[in-house]
Amino acid sequence: MSGLIIRRNERHEISLPAKVRIAFSHSKLVKFNKTAGCKDGWLDVHLIDFSVAGIGFITDTFFPRGAMIEIKVADFDGPDTESESEVLIQCEMRVMRVQMTDRRPAYLIGGAFSNIDNQLEEHIESLMLRLEGEGDHNA
């Protein structure tokens, strides 16, 4: 295998704050140590790309491939993800790709959306439209 990554969906480069934690279904399999900096199980991460199939983010904490995680993405206009009204997407994802970065001790994590229901599909579609500059920013 050549190592070439082929993706089926258009990815949008973005820069958004988000929070991730291990999903309940894998909480007994993956545990963070105290130095990870979790707040109520959530870690602060930085989103770097978004597609209809998943999300890429950078974190200082290692996540094993195959792990189920929960992600909470803040609204463009409100970086505080503590308020439910400011959350664009909150869902479970499966970690598909883990790559250590060259420039700093961090990991590039690629996750695929899991269990996509109608509500999540609408949120993904809405965010894709916003990223393409076609969506209503007040919706």
C-alpha cells in the first residue's frame, strides 16, 4: 500500500474550537490520565477540517484508532461550548486516523460520524452550507 490517502468527500479547512471525550460505550476501554487536562471528561481540541463524513482535529492527547468519541462543536459566533444554544454539532464519532504532527507534540485525529440520524444529518448539512458561504448564519 502506498500510503496515499484518498477521500470520497470534499473537506473544508476550518479553524474552530471544540471539545471531545471518550463516548460512554468506550469509557471503560480508554481512560485519560490526570495530565490530559480534562474538564468533566471533556478535552479542548481544535478543528481543522470538516466534511459530510467526518471531522479532523488537533489535540495534545492520543486517541486510539477505532475508539468511539463524542464531539461538541462551538458555533462560529460563540466560541464557548458550555451553552447548548451555542453548539453546532454534538455527536459520536469513530477515530479513523491518528497521525503525529511534525511541528509540535500533537496528534491529527480524523473521525467519521457514527449513527447519523435525521437531526445530525440536518446539522451537518447546515454547517456544510455555512462553510460554502450559502447558509443562513442566524439559523
